[in-house]
Amino acid sequence: MVDLRAKPYCLNDEDIAWVESTIAGMTAEEKVGQLFWQLTAGNSEEYLSELMEKYHLGG
């Protein structure tokens, strides 16, 4: 387990509770999506929205 109180995170108890709650509320698909960044030539809002909805991209 990552120590969120230590560097480089330095989170307080409230921040850690938010992180844990957010992760607990995510689906497996959303968690996997956070491993990827949008690296495409297109940058239209419609295209990027589709990528976010479909793949749950992080970053």
C-alpha cells in the first residue's frame, strides 16, 4: 500500500479519505482507464468527450 502521508503526496486525513472514497466508487473499467492518457492528433471537444466517456482516460 502506498503511504499517502509521505512524500511526494503529503496528504492529510481528509484528503486520504477523499482518495479512498473516490477509488472505492470507481468501476474496474474506470480504474484501468486511469492508466492511459489521451495522445491523439484530434482535439475537438466532441472527439475528446467520446474518448473520455468510452475509455475513462486519466491525466
